[in-house]
Amino acid sequence: MTTSVPPEHPRFPNGISLYVHVPFCLSKCPYCDFNTYQGIEEMKAPYVDALVREVRLWGGLLDHPRLNTIFFGGGTPSYMAAGQVEAIMDAVRASFPLGVDAEVTLESNPGDVTSAFLESMLSLGMNRLSIGVQALDDSLLQMLGRRHTADQAREALQLSRSAGCSNINVDLMYGLPNQTLDQWERSLGSALDLAPEHLSLYCLTLEEGTPLKRWVDEGSLPTPDPDLCADMYGHARSAMKGAGYVHYEISNWAVPGRHSVHNMAYWENGPYLGVGPGAHSSLDGRRFWDVTSPRQYIQRSRQWEPEAYLSVGGMAWELLSEQGPLGGSETIDNRTEMAETMVLGLRLLEGLDPEGFRKRFGRLPVEVYGDQVAQLVRDGLLEEDGGKLKLTEASLFLSNQVFMRFLD
């Protein structure tokens, strides 16, 4: 049996990435400020119907570009029934051709990972599982409001491996209130013992409006010590290197050949489509985002047909915002795109390729940001190495200070 290769797409010859937002959670974690909700389970079925309509809408409007990656995020995608995920995947396959080696990731809560769940997800084409472990210490998991224990997290990874999952990511957090360096070392060591192909290690950010931020502000929990956070990051770098992982992005490590293809599309400032309440997209020099309210999203979806949103000059963006799925859109001007390409590219440990920047924008980075680059090099925060522009060892944990120089 041979598979025909679709002709090159006129607008997206290299394909695009798709993000599917699932806004449902059994319980919302106190540190989370994402567009997620608990207690609205009655909306799951109509949400899936609406999402299917949006997928079909964009498939038609974009003329069915190839998908290189699909990422089910949230929220808690594993909180959905297998039949609901199947309906979404069926709509995606009917609306977009999938690349031969398309990466399909599903985020999951350890408490949802059962043999039946894994069998269903693998049969639907998921070939990468991202497990939100966050910590392997029960006291920290309780403080974070997670609905699993450390043992359940370990069991989830072992079950996933036994089921045949060959590409597993583990999310862990550090810099938590009351977390000691010893706790972090033990959590990371325990995760490494389970040998996932990929680890994402995130320093806690206390987001405005979250219960965790309020508890810290009120003094119920201590403010994380930034020096201790830096020590935790330093330990992670050393431990991950010793275990044979490649540090390829500020917060991400992988065994060779197992980096996140989906997230690389973001860091390379490539084209991506987001569907579902609050999901963001960046395509054709335009950034747009869906309405955040699941209820409004569902109500609007009943009138989504591609033909209604096409105009003589292209897409009718105002109508897409008034009646379609969008909450808003904006044009990405050249200056903004250059700045974002700099910032995203510098997140990668291999650095930003000046020649790739020139091919995209017609100018080298030093021709646009000569003063900033020169000053950052003098300050020891940037370096030129192997023809690439990179963060230095000293600036990896201080990267936002570098990025702000390009965004001002």
C-alpha cells in the first residue's frame, strides 16, 4: 500500500502545528492561571460538538494545510471520555492531512492514567504522552492542589511504558514554597529513575489572581527564595546532563532525537493554529485568539461555516470576531515579528541562527539590534559561538533580563 504525497500547500508549504485546548478540570490547581474551569462537566459534550465545527471551519478557511504536530493541552485532556477525543481526532483527520511522522501529544493527569485509558489513546493515534507530575513529594503535591500522590505518578509512568508508550514527557516544578533543595534533588532523581524520554522543568511563577499568589501575599506560605531557585536549576542542569539528556531549551531536556516537535514550532516562531476557548494562533502574519468563555464559544459555534467568513480580499476577520470563534485578532508587524523571533530563538540552547534570521527578514540580527547585542555581550549575557547567538551559562536562569532588551 502506498500513500500519495499531497501537493505543496501555497500558503504553508512546510505545514503548520495544531493546538487543541481542553478547558475542563476536575479541580483547578491553586497556582494555575490558564483558561480552565471546574464544575462545568455538562458542557463537555456541546464543547466537543463546537470544537469539531471549529476544526472543520479552519480546515476550509486555510485550505487544508498539512499538520506536523497536534497537541491536546488544557485544562486536563485526559479528563475527557475516549469517545470525545475520538470525535475530535476524526474531525482533525477529515479537515487536515497529517504528516507522515506527525507528533500527536496528549497532556494527562497521573490520576487518569489507566490501562484502558492508555489503550484508547494509543488506538486514536496519540504517540506522545505528557504527564503532569509536578512533584514527587506528597506534601508538595497537597500544597499544589494536585489530585494524585507521588506513588500514583510513578505508577502512571510505569503503566504508560508497559502499554507501549515510547515517547513520554514528565512535567516537574521547582522553586515551590517550603520546597527544599533536598526535596528537589529527590524528586528529580525519582523521575529520572523512570527514564522518560523528555522532561520539562519549570520554576514556579506566582501568577496574579491565583490562590497560591494570595496565600504567599498573606503570609500563609513563604515567598520562594530566588537564590534557592537558581541552585535548584543548577542542580537540574547537572543531574540531567549526567543522566544523558540533552538540554535543548531553557526549561526542557530530552534524550537525543526526542525533543518536542510541537514546542519547537513555537520557539522557531513557526505557523500554528489553536482551537478551543482561549486558544491562540499565529498564521500569515496575524495573531488571533478564540473567545475565552466555553459557554460563549459553544453558543457561537452553531453558525460556523467556512463560506460565511470569506471575503474578496481573504478572511473576514471582523465577522470571525463578531460571530465566529475569535475573541480578537491583530496584525503582526515586521518589527514585532523580528523581536519575537529573537526572543524565542534565544530560548534554544543551540542559539539563534543569524543566517536563518536574514533569510526570513532580509537583515542580520546585528543590523537590527546591534546596540542591544553588543551591550549584552559586554555584560556576559550573550555570546557568539559556532556562528550562533546564544545565552551564556550565566544568563540561562536570568533569560528574561535578556529578552526585555529586544521587546522594549
